[in-house]
Amino acid sequence: MVMVVFRLPRPYPGGRSHFYYSTIRRNLHYEKMKIFAAPLVKFVLAIIIGINLRRKRRPVGLCGFPDLQKRGSIMLDIKITRTSTPKAKPEDESKLGFGKIFTDHMFVMDYTAGQGWHDARIVPYGPFQLDPATVVLHYAQEIFEGMKAYRTADGTVQLFRPDCNAKRMQDSADRLCIPAIPEEDYIQAVEAIVDVDRDWVPHTFGASLYIRPFAFATDVGLGVHASRHYTFCIICSPSGAYYAEGIDPVRIYVEDDYIRAAPGLTGFTKCGGNYAASIKAGELAEEQGYAQVLWLDGVEKKYVEEVGSMNIMFKIDGKVYTAATVGTVLPGVTRRSCIELLKDWGYEVIEGKLAIADVMQAARDGKLEEVFGTGTAAVVSPVKELVWKGEHAYIGDGKIGPVTQKLYDTMTGMQWGRLPDTKGWIVPVKPVY
Ligand code: COI
């Protein structure tokens, strides 16, 4: 259409003749077309650009599930079935471990293509019955989140930035082609299950109720395509520190062979597949006495990315460095919160590429001041030693550094209500059920 407009007859030079009048007519026609053509060209271009932009801006989490758009922000109608056989609560909260004990109930909701998410319910904790050909068992179409509920000294039970987890789960859902759970539904579901199992939230500082929301494909069949049915579930586990070391510094093995993520893959999501692929390296590192591996970028194996269950930060010569969350690194809620705090305290935080060779050089030069991991499960975890290609870097004097300690104290202080929530990150769970 644009081409036709540009091929209009050009003005015709010549005397007053038949040709003159036909030229005038043609010129008039041309002028009219010019007046008409300019806005038309703009209009057509705008449509073409608009269509392309819309194609590029894929709706987050819809992934072929347009029925998700239909639901507005109507509250979930959660049906509650309480257990008739409540379990005994753990007696010694100093021996909880991580993710070993589970509460009395779980939240469940189903998705059916064409119907959307439905049948929100809280039921007694128990196993799922799955057909052996269920999609998730074969193709790992699954995503999850990690959050905690904390009990403060006055008995309040509270969450930390649940909106961030809800949004991250939507991003994971989009990448894994799982229908997204609306943010308000996600938060309502988390609050409901925590409220129902409120008595399971530990009373001890440092122990919390670890919340594990997850969603998985439940179609039955072996074809590789997006499932039309899903289950969203939330289970809760009263837990202590993620690492046996607690807040004591850990040793980390810099993985030089296997990789965790590469551009275009799923590194930025919390999907089971990322963790499945990390287990072998983690086991090998553990066999050698390291708590976890530090992953390097998947292309050059040159730049630091993240640790098995946490993001990682390096304080070198007064500045804090951490990998940017540009697709291969998990956008951690604790990572983000620590960066905000560090900036508030006046530290320069550089989110970008940091070569492992430069980290080792900084250690040799005595400039590697602190290294720490950040994650929901681990909170802030100091690192005392890195090993890369056989070379060991020892950090500080092997004890937790002052910035790491301040971050740990501030984060846990706000989470357990020992410090005021100056950032608006805390969400109390109101007793409703
Ligand atoms: C978390 O920090 O919540 C995590 O999800 C890490 C986990 C794999 C233990």
C-alpha cells in the first residue's frame, strides 16, 4: 500500500494544451493525493509498528492461556477443610533443620484451559495421586517460589515482600509456559495457608515457617507441549538455618566444568529443572567439603553468576559487586533488598560482569574484603573460602565481615520484628481463618 502511494503520477511539464489541462488535473490529483498520502503513510506505518511492538511485548504469564485475562481482581473463594488428625509440633526449635517437617495443611488450586484457575482450597497436607504419564514427571514443566513467615516477639506473624515473590513467579510462569497466578491471588493464598497453620510458625529467632509455593503441569500424555491442566500448591515447613553452618562462613567451590545457565535459557526463573541440572556439581563439591558451588557464566565460564541456592556479592576495595540479573541469574528478593540497604548505607553497588580471575587477584592483593550469599532460605550467608582451578582464596580472617553482619542483622531484624520496618517490606498476616 505504501508503494502505490509513492508511485503516483509526477507533475507533467508542458504548454497549455490538452496535455496542459490533463497535467493540471493530474497535478491536482497529485496534490490531493499528497495531502491524503502523508497522514495515510503515517497511519499505515503506525499500524505496522504497533503490530510489531505488540508481537514483541508478549503478555507475561498468558502463554496461550487467554482465559487468564478474563479474571479481574476478584478475591479467591478458598474452601477450608481442616485436618482431623493434627500432627505434633516440633518440640525443639533449635533442631528443625531445613524443609524436613511439614505443617498440617496445604493450599491447592487447579487450572483448566478455558476455565482458568479454580477450586482454591486448603486441605490436610498429603500426597498427590499422579498418573505415571503426567507431563511434569517427564518434561519438568514446573516452577516454584521460596518465602518465609516470621513470628515477632508480640506474636505477630509476618511476611517479607510477598509481592516480589508473586511477580517473580509470574515471570517464571511465562518462561515455562505455565498460566500465571494473579499477584493478589498468590498473596491471598499464601496469607491463607499461613493463617490456617499459624501455630506452626516457630517462636525462636532465626527459625521461621518456610513457605514453598509451586505449580506444575498435570496433563497426562507424552507429547511435548504446554499442558492444559496445572496444579498450584503451597506447602509450609517450620525450618531453621538452610546451612548446617548457620551464620558461620561457608566454603564455596567455583564450578569450572558444568554450567547452570546460558542466555535464552531459564536461569532467571525458579524452575525445578535449573536445580535438577545443578545437583551433580553440588554433590561433587560437597564430597570435597564445600557447602555449594559458585556458577560461572555459561558462555565463557569467566564471570561469576550465583551460588546453588543464593545470589552472591563480593566486597572488593570498598565496593560491592554482584552479577546483574540479565536473564541467567535469579532475581533474588533478598539480593534486591540487600542492594537497597547497601545503597542506603552509602556503598557503591556494581551490578555487572565480575571475572572470577579478578576476584582471585583481589584476594591475592588483600582487597577481597567480604563475600556473602543472599537468599530467602539462607538470608545472608558469609563465605570464608573460594576455590577455583585449585587455587584457594581466603576471605578476611575466616569470620563474618562487618558489612555481611550488618546486612544479616538488618534483614533478620526487620523480618523477626526486632527492628522497625523502615522500608515498607513487612506484611503482617491477619488472623482471618
Ligand atoms: C530459597 O532461598 O528460598 C530457595 O528457593 C533456595 C532453595 C533452593 C533452597
